[in-house]
Amino acid sequence: MKKTFTGFGDSIAKGIVLEDDKIQICEQNTISYIENHYNIKIQSSAKYGLSLKKLMQRNVLLSYVQSLDHSKINYAIFSIGGNDADFDWENVSKEPNSNHSMKTPLSTFTSLLNEAICLLQKHGVVVVLCTIMPINSTLYFENVISKIADGKKVLQFLNNDLTNIHRVQECYNTEIVKCAYRTNCILLDVRTPMQLTKDNAKYFCKDGIHPNSEGYKYLADLYIEQINSNYQQFYTKNVLYNINKFLSKFMLFITQNPN
């Protein structure tokens, strides 16, 4: 049975790199490596700055399910969450002693993720959730936050502890993992092996967020390893999809032909 693959993600999924303080697209990015490796086409809906909150507000998934070809097995791949976990650093620096919420509060993020998965699974889509690529808090603070806001004030808000940045992101990542198991989605975890790589700083651009060209290749290798190790899970989802499709048609036939 033919398959379609659609990716929903942020600037990392889009292949963005920061070179000479300019935002550019790395043509040899993670998606292109995976496409070439498996000889498939991934339709990417990745956008710079995209968050799950914006994705849902713009009804992107609603448009997606309305255009589905149900004669195929449709995979929706989510690589998103980093922008949801971020703060409005300019506002933070203006009032460092106040409480500031993330761009998408954690409870809202969890609710939206559940809503998205429910919508897709209702339409027979196989959902794949990817963990969030870890952030390098020091690079992010020095080369991004301190250029758009008062670094000293931000440090005051962070209680002089930059690890607060990546610990907040870790909470969002944990919700993705929990949600994947709770809703029976396929989970691709590239965050754990990257966290365990002692010299992973070499894979980042100087903004501490985006992979560099070497980092995109490294990410692709991690994804391919995860996909190969989860092959049985992908196969099982295909079987379940076909069974559910058959049962739906059978029940429709029964209700239309009671005698």
C-alpha cells in the first residue's frame, strides 16, 4: 500500500542555519538526508518560528486532514515544541522580578498536542512524534538573548542559572514522550542520544538552537537509526490501519444493508 509522509515542524525541520549572523537554509538538511536514504518524499510544512500553538491557531491540521488520500497510509510527523517552550525575552528583561509564562504554557501545549493527535488519528493518520533537539543554553544566552534583551536583567529572572533555559525545554519534551505513549503514537527520540554525546556543541550553530551542516547530518543519522529500530512498530501501525479501515467499511456495509 502506498504511503505519504508529511512533516510539521519549526526552523530545525526546515533546515535553517545561522552563518555570518545571517539566517539561511541548509540544502543538505535532515529531511533531505532521510528522503535520499529511504528514497521517499516528505511533504514539509515546516516554518521558521512555528509553534504548536500557531499550528493549531492557523488550522493547518484541519486543512491537512481534509486533503487526505485515504487510499494510502498517511504519516504525520511532528518535530515541534522548542518555540512553545521559549520566553518573550524582551518582556522578561523589562520586568525580571515578575512571573513570566512561556510562549505556550505547558498545560496548553499538552492539551493542544492531545487535540492534534486525536484529530489525526480520527482520520486514520499514523502519528509520529519527535523529541525536541536540545538547546545549548550558554550559546543561546550569549548570542541571541543578550542581543535582543538586557542580558543582566534576564539573568536576574533566571536566578543567575542558565540551566533554567534547557530545563524548561525538558519539561515540554517530557510531555511529548508521555503523550506518545498515552496515545499510541510512534516516538522518535533523538534528544537522548544527543544529550549523551559529550561533544555535541560541535553540532550547533552559534545561536545554540539550530544544527550546523554537520549537525543536520548527525540528526539524520540518529533518526535513521531510530526508524530502523522502530521498523516493527511502523509495520504494526500499518497493519492496524488496514484492519481499522476494513472494519469501518464492514460496519458501514452492515448499517446500510441490515437485511
